[in-house]
Amino acid sequence: MKKIGILTSGGDAPGMNAAIRAITKSAMHYGIQAIGIRDGFEGLMKGRFVNMKYTDVDNIIQRGGTILGSARCPEFKNAEARKSAVANVKEAGIDGLVVIGGDGSFRGANVLAKEVDIPVIGLPGTIDNDLYGTDSTIGYDTALNTIVEAVDKIRDTATSHKRVFLVEVMGRDSGFLALNSAIASGAESVLIPETITDIEAIAAQIKSQNKGRRSSIIIVAEGDEEGGAMEIMAKLRPHLENFKLRTTILGHIQRGGVPSYFDRALATRSGIMAVELLMAGKTEKMVGVKADELITVDLKDAIEKKAIPKVEREELLAKLLTK
């Protein structure tokens, strides 16, 4: 193996740069040229390749985002459009590819591996933590800490003004961010896609909890079946006429910022393993982590099997969340 391609795709996640750094330095250690592919699969189709040097990845481990850039590329779903990507890979002499991203990125990687006939390894880089087979994805820990810090600040103003705040967090159709940020921030309630949201029950819970309490925090996953924070607030108003309801949508602040120790370490360890897997001829595998041990998961399983939070609201959340 003489050349390894690296691309970041989909939504950016803190720790992607740490992974790029680890892959590049590991490749150099083994005498392999790392090829950076700019702007994800779009760059793959348009031949935006750059030979990575030590200086390109020096001092980037602490930076959020991705130095290679990322992009959504719906055109990559088209078989005809992918032919240019296959041709560019062959022309550049790339012998293996590491794709850092989420499930959409892995779908593209899975298809490309079969069409270009080179080994492809996936690193789970997404704040949503919604990939099957791994305890954590690169960026998830940092995003959680960003949410908890924001909720702590919202709690200050909520308590000052006796308000109920609905805080909307990311996660698409996965409740990991909402559930675990609710536990860590001491929220009074959490609404996630994996459970049925009962508006009347939530209202009754808030009324019961607010006896002698100056504030309540409800964490809302953006993919909840009853809608986001604005929609939930509108549905709660008729049941909570005497309460001051407010919403905060945290948005893309959850994606940015300095990656945590955990995300830097996970990305670094995973990047090294990705290079070693390519050298061993392994393909269509995702590098995951279980009980702090790195493992491999079939890309197909990571994409098709659903990762769900291991805590059910009706039973354990009642014990974990502040009453």
C-alpha cells in the first residue's frame, strides 16, 4: 500500500481533525503517502486531492471542524456520477480509503468500496452517536458537554424569572444527545424519538414538579414525533396557562468548538487502527469502541442496524432525572 485517501463527509464533528492527523502521521510512519480529499464525496468526484505533509496536520488536534472541509453530496447516489470518483481514485493511485462521517457517509463508502475495488474503512464522526456497534462516535462527547454547559446557563435565567424552558438539541432521529444531556444537566423532563411523547402527561409532570420550584428544563430532541421545541411549547400552552414558557434552540453551536480529551483520544486511536486495517487488506469495516477497547464493525451493520439509547424514560429516567 503506497497511498491512502482521507475524506470527511456529512456534518462536521469535533475530533475530525484529530482523526485526520492520526491517519496522516500513521501513514507517514509506515512509508505511505496520505492523500487529503477536500469537501467529502464532492471533492472525490471533482478530483480535489492534496498530498498531506507533516506540517498540514501539525497543531490541529485541538481544532474543531475539519481542515479538509465537508459537504453534502446527493449526486453521489447516482451511479453515473460516481464513475468520475472511481476514475479519480484510480488515476491518483489511491490504494485504500478512510471515510470519516456518519451513516450517510458510510452508505457512500460501502458502495464505493465495491465499485473502485480498494479497501475502505469508516471512522464514525458524528455528534449524533447514532451508529450501531460503537459506544461512542467522534464528536459526541464534545457536543454533550456543549449542551450541558448551555443548559446550565439557561437554568440560571430560568430560575431568576420562574420560567419553564424547552431546550431543543440535535440528534436527527436519535435521542442520545437529548437523553444523556438531560441526565447530566438535571433536566426535569426529556422528549426523545425512541419513546412516545404524551403532552398532557408532560404538563401534569411540570405542574407537580413546580410546587416550590422556580424553574423547569425540558430537553427536546429535534426528531421527536411531536415536533421541535417551538411545536411542543405551542401544544403545552393550553395545559400550562399560568406558566411562563420559553424555548431555546441550540442549533449548530453543538457541532463546533474545541474537542474534548475523550474525542481527541478516540479519534487518534481510531485513526491509527484505520491505517493498520487498510494495510492488512480489511475493507468495509467501521472502527468502533466498546468498553474502551477498539473493535471493528461491518459497515453494513453500522448503517442498517439501529443504535438506541439504553435507558427507557418510563422506568429509569424517573429515577435519574431531578424530581
